[in-house]
Amino acid sequence: MEHESTPPAKRKRGDTASEPATVPRRSEKFWFDDGSVVLQVESTRFRVHRSILANYSPVFDDLFKVPQPEGDKSDWVDGCPTVCMSGDTTDDWDSVLSFIYKPSSLPTKWPDVRKLAGMMRLGKKYQLDDIFQEALTRLEDQFPQELDADHSTDCISDELHSWIESNFEDIACIGEEMALWGILPFTYYLAVSVDANIPEFLLSHPNLSYNSVRSVTYGSSAMWKDVVERSFGWAKPTETIIPTKGCPTRHRCTAARTLVLGEVFTQIGSQDLCIALDNWEKDADHEFCVECHKTAKQACQDGRAYILNNLGRYFLGEGWEELEQTKSEHWPVIWKSR
Ligand SMILES: [Zn+2]
């Protein structure tokens, strides 16, 4: 409980080691004259309604049922008891109260992930189950529900790409904190495929956790292996897939195969991971016959479908399926152990 009348601690002249005590200030957005409880979070006070909080959370319901001792109201503010929310942040409470009192201020399409993270964090801590679930659903709803292997990248819109790009560190952070194994692999993939160069991508995200750095580096190298071996294995001169047995233009198809091999080398050299899920289309100067083209395209599609089905394994390691299915809070095997 907080004493409203406590004066700020006096500082000795020249004492620069200790900061002056911050005077609590009223929230401009959430200070209701008919509010019945004051929540103090860091240096901000929110005057809100006990009945509304109790309705959302059994933790607050129990807290408000505890009889207040008669007489001593030294820690009351404006006639309301004050509850100190230690360990919480003002931004997280602002997000929760925005959802409760001003839901229209939180867009459902391309939301600010920091606000959803605040709702989840406090939702979990205070058993605000509806608020936690709402934030989780809003986050998950941004991702394609079904990724069709034949049209895998068609459902990845430019808006989704730029939303991931601008929220990447926040999604990675809350994904790690809340064990969101279903969305993390796709987030990692989309984030690294925005930048053409993975080392540069990692350098441009200095706040990324060590676990996420591991996921990005392990995941991308595991994906390259399957791009080379599965999607474009047919382009190697040592394979006997192209030209096909019935190919009528063996020399031209062999030359076209060599061109594709060179292009795959170039994309690997520039670390352009888009190649893993993009649909492969032959260029005008790839003079494949109909049959060889069909065979090559099918191999690419099969490889891409395999890669798509294995995104979780690339970025979170073996056993990710069990983590996702059981909603386990154990860490993936490729992260350092807790
Ligand atoms: Zn051919």
C-alpha cells in the first residue's frame, strides 16, 4: 500500500548517486471520478472500478473480498484504497485497461504486438483469462491459417511481411515468454526472408534473445540443406533426373539445368532464403522440353511442401511438434537449457 502524503526523499547537495523519489502521477486516460480503487504501477496511478476488475479476474475478486481494516486510511487516494502492482509496467497496464475501457483503440488487424504482449503478460499473472485469450487470438489471427504447399507464398501478403518486419523482436520476445511454438517458426522464416542477408539481419536486431539468434542461424542453415537436396537436387549434374529418359532435346535440357544450378548457387551465396518457399518458375532462357520442365517443377513443389511442413523443426529443433501439440512450456532442444 502506498502513502499518498509521503514527501519525495530529500537529496543532499552533490549527491548524484541516488535518484529522487518519483512523485506518482494520475493517468490521463484511466482516472475515473467514480472509480473505486487506485492501482499504482511504477509512478502512474490508475483510478478504476473494483467490480470490473473482479469480473475479469479471480485474483482481483479475492483481493477485494479481503476486509479493509477500519480506521487507517493513510494509504488511500481520493477516497479509494490503493493497490501497488509491483513488478508490472505502466505500458502493460495501459494495454489491459485500453482493452477493458476503450477496445476500439486496439486495432484487430495488424495490431501493435507490444500491447498484445502486455495483455498476455498481465493476463497470465492475474488470471485475466478472457484478456489473455483475446490477445493470443488476435496475434495468431494475423498468420495464415493454412499454408497450401502448391501456393505456399501466395497467402503471404505484403502487409504480413511488413507487419512481421516492424514487430519481429516483440513477436519473438512474447513467443519465447509464452511458449508460442505455433507462430515462432513462421515468424523467424518471414523475418529472415525480408532481408537478403542473414548476418546483416542479425546485426540489425541487437536486442534479439540468444535463443532467437540460435533459431535463426540453425533454422536457415537447415533450410538451405533441404533447398539444395530436395527442391533443387535435380539440378546437380550427378543426378539422372534431368534430362528425363524420354527427353527429345537432351543437350538443351542439360544446358538449362546448368543455368538453374548457377542461379541456385547465386541465391545461396547471397543468402536469399526466399528461394525456400517461393514457387520456382523457369526463365525464358531456360529451354527445357515440356517433360523435363514438368519433372523439375514437380521436384521443386515437393521440396517446398517438405520444407513448409518442417519449418518448426528447422527453427525449434527435433521435438517441436510435441511442444506445439501439448502446449508445453519446456524449451526447444536447440535453445540453451533453462
Ligand atoms: Zn528435356
